[in-house]
Amino acid sequence: MRMPQSGDTVLLDMSGFLEWAKIFLHPRRVITDEGMILESDLLEDIAIVGVVTHEITALQGNDESPF
């Protein structure tokens, strides 16, 4: 697994719940997709499952297509 760098999107395990978040190294903090900011002692209870390396973005705005 690639080590996360500041600004990376990561998948977190927070006490059994999976959550997407952005990680920042200086100062150490994590901001979840829901806007929750985790710092200092709260970071002890989470584990990084993986780092996002690629994203797939739709090029057409056709909502009826499943792909």
C-alpha cells in the first residue's frame, strides 16, 4: 500500500465503520466526507485501510445509463 500524502483521499476504518476522508499531515488531521474534523486523540481510534490512487469520472451526463 502506498503511504498517504497530505491532501490524499483515504478509506478509514473508524471502530468498524468505513469512511472516506481527506488526510492532512501538517497539522495532523482528517476531514471526512461529512465534514467532521478529526485531530489529536481522535486519530488514535482510526486505521487507514487504503489510499485512493485513481478516480473514474463520467464524461457524459446521461443519468439513465448504469455505466
